[in-house]
Amino acid sequence: MVTIAFIAIQLVSLAVMLLFVHEYKRISYKHENLVHTIEAGVKPSCTLQSTIIIWIYVIAISTVAIGSSIIYFYTPAIS
């Protein structure tokens, strides 16, 4: 029962991560379009920053998910 709850929590965490990445990309794309309409020919500086923030978030969440899974499944007293 505890294992099923743990897996469910991990799946919810990954779903939230995917939702965050999708929404962040959508907002970043709208911001990029807004900058293009205001100043034609100018590449927005937020493009590189948003990509870095997304990858930092993905790496952090993946590291926490993998680390907690390793701790959970390799500690016999918990599972």
C-alpha cells in the first residue's frame, strides 16, 4: 500500500513538472511574440534565460524523484 502511494506521489510530481514546463514555454512564447510586435527585428533576451530556467527545474525535479526512489526502494524498513 505504501509503495502504491509513493508511486502515485511521484507520478503527480512528474505531471506537475510537465504542466509547469508547458505553461512556462507558452508564456515565454507569448512574451517573445509581444517583444517582436513592439520592436521588429530585435531578438528577445528572455529566450535563453527561459530555456535555462526550464532545464534547471527539470534537472532538479528529476534528481529529487530519482534520489527519493533510490532511498525508498533500497531501504528495506520503508517498503
